[in-house]
Amino acid sequence: MQTFSTNRELCSIIKRTLNKDPHALVELNNYWCGGGAGCYDLGFVVTQIIYKVGEKEFINLVQGLSKKEKQGLLSLIGAGLEYGDNNHDGKMDDTTIEVAFPSLNKALNE
């Protein structure tokens, strides 16, 4: 259930991730998105964080993640890239992590 306090918590996690806090990235990755469209939205948020902090900096954040956490992040990023409008042209991008973030893809698959 989405409440004011859960929304505030998510905002805090996003801000901390933007400030390159690796613990916040773990929290964001494990945040309950409610399934379906909510998870696509969370994936889009993650892709926007990657664009904002830069792929190289984001790779630094994922270095300490477990294999399971990396797989979860791959799923979120995949949804965000496929269904999000990352280039702001009014249409879903329908792209992949291999195309958009090749170095990050490699880091998450190691």
C-alpha cells in the first residue's frame, strides 16, 4: 500500500542514491514496488539515477552488491529502459541495457 510515509521513504532513498550512497542503492533495489507498473516506474527511476550520476559512478555503486542484488537491478533497469521515456521524446524507448549501458551491463553480469 502506498502511503505518504512510504513515499517519503522512497524519496529519501532516491536522494541518498543520487548522493552515491551504496547502502541506499541496496535499499532502492529491494524496495517493494508493488508489482506490474509500479516496478516499471521504479526501473525508470533507476535509469534516471544512472543518467544523472553517470554510468561509471553507478558502476562504483554496484561493486559491493551480491549476485542476487545485481540480478534484481538488471531487471529493474531492463524495465526502465524498455518502458521508460529516457530520451524524453514522448515515446517508450524499448531499448536494452546492452545498448544504453554496456559497461554497467558487464559489471552487473560479473
